[in-house]
Amino acid sequence: APDVARFTNQSWRYVNFVADASLQALACDEDGATTGASVYLAFFSVLGLITFLGCLYLLYRIKESEHAVVHPEDDAPIFTPWTAGMLLIPLLFISLGIEIGGFGVDCRLGCGSYAAYGSNISYIAGNLSTHVYVCIFIVLVIMPFSFLMQTNIIREQRLNAASKEGSFADPKYFARAKFSDALLILGFVTMAVTGMVPTEALVCDPWLMSSGKCFGSGGYFAQTVMHGIGINVGIFLFLINGTRRLFLAMSQHPEYATWAKARKNIDAQKAMLWTGMATGYSAAFHFVFWLLITNFAGAVKVEHNMPVSQLCMLYGTRVECVGGHLTLEQQRLLGDKYRCRWNEKANFGVPACILDKCDVDGILDKNRVGIVGEYLGFMFFSLGAGILLIW
């Protein structure tokens, strides 16, 4: 009995500790005001979770309405092996969200957070955190692979239906759907490229390039181009051709032939359609918001992303932090523009080497909100794409 009581007491103390830490992360100011990035992340993350759970319920209702299970030995599963793989995507986003919320935008870390150095998740993954890189890599490999397999299932179903007389109202439907599928597959493949090719920080600030002491590798340019093209082309092709494929499929079904019919007599199948469309296209708001608040991820204003020499949180000793890793010539060139400072009073878990004056022109707060916007955009895009492919 004493052991049980001790275990219960310790467990309760741990739960209280986690709850207090979570609430403190939302309110870091002296007046207790919540930070915009924390509220933004918490609200839409909960909304995304509710959407995901709601879709699982709708899938159950769809299968139930179709009377899929006739005998125990003839059970028709709700998920195929590949659509079941999509269930891993929310878990991976939860892992990534915890990393971003706990170390990327937590206002208690101040200039020791990821947001002090970069304006986007790709920058964090390529320069600051191996954990974030692993999460991004897995998401951008498993997710496109699951989408590819689901697209292949849809193609096989279409091929089987094509052999039946009168299966399609539009004779050109098969050719049009085949073309959309080909572009979808291309988009999924390019998305995987983004996960395999990270984005690295600039070697020098623009003002330092004139010194002639900056090594400009073609690898940086190639990595940046491949990384950017991969995810942007993938999302663009899915939004265009995924929508085209969806409308083609709707045109062949009498219940969805017109928007008026699609809005009437809402059942689980139609609710799934509208939920997927609303979820997928809502990602555009988060992406646009992220780009605007971070000056297009630092492309317009480079101060949003620190160069290699200013990645202070990676330096574990005082000597490295104050410039000991630099040559005398590099120290002379940087001069008072070298911004890494050693904090002797840093708490455990907080980087002792931080970027000085990281919130000039409000860049820290903008990066916090921008990183959350990019994360939510990617999350809602993935969730919406998965719903529509299953539908």
C-alpha cells in the first residue's frame, strides 16, 4: 500500500508539473498575457486533431452504411494497408509539433529558441535540430509513399470499372483521370526530394560577401533550389490535379453531378468530401500568412535567417561562443557584428550561448508565428490530401 501511494503521489506531481509548464509556455510576459504563436499553435492543433478523429468516425459510418461486414470471416477492413499507413502521419506531426512548440517558439527560451535563428522549419531541420530533420524526412517519405499507393489503388479500381459497359458517363473520363493521376504521382515524388535535401544556412551575410573571404559552394544553391522546388511543385500539382481528379469523379456520380446535389442530403460520404476540401484548402491561409509575416521565409529580408557564423546555440563552450572557433582574420572581419553571447546564469535546458539582440525589428516574434504557420499549413494540407484520397 505505501508503494502504491508513493507511485500515485509521484505520478500526480508529474502531471501537475507538465500542466504548469504548458501553461507557462503560453504566458511568458510579466502580465501573464498569452503569446500569439502559442495560441495560434494550440488552437489549430486541437482543431486538426478533432478533424482527424471526426474523419475516422465518418469512415466507420461509411463502412457501416455499406453493410461491408456480412460474415465474420468476410470482414472488409475500413483501411487498406496503404490507407492505414496514413494513420502514422498525425503521429509524426504530433512529434514535430512537440519539438516546434517546446524548442522552436516557446517564449521562455527567448533568444535561445529556434525562432531566434530561422524563419522556417526547413532551416531548423538543416542547421539546428537533427530531431526536426528526422521528423521532416520521415513525414516527406512516408506520406508521399502512402499517397502513391492509394493513388495506385484508385487507378486499379478505375481500370476494373472501365471494362464494364456504361460505367462512365463521360467517354473521355478515363483519359482525363489518367493524366491527373500521372501528375499527382509526379508531385508526390518531388515532395520526397524536399525531405532528402535539407536547407543550409548562408555562409556569410550579404554585407560580408564583399570581403572576398566567403566560400560560395554550388552545393548550397543546388540544395536550396531542389528543396524549394520539391515541396512547392508537389503541393501545387496536388492542389490542381487532385482537385481535377476529384471533380471528374464527382461528375460520374449522380449524387455529386452538380454542386446543388452535393450539398443536399448530407450523409457520411458527403461530409467526408466537404471536410477534406475545407481542410486541404485551409492550408493556403497558413502558408500565405507564414510567407507574409517572415518576408517570404527570409528571401526578402535576410535578417530572418542567421548565417553559419551566428548559429550560437550550437556552441557548447564559452570559448566557442565568444568566437574561439573563428580565425583571427574572421574575428576581425566580423568585429562587433558577431552577436553570440555567453550567459553564465543560463538555466538547465536553455542554451548558454545565445544570439544577442535577436528581436531587432520584432524578428523573433515574427519568426515564431511564421514557423507555426508553416507547420499548420503543412499539417492541414497533409490531412486534407489524405482524406480526399481515401474518399
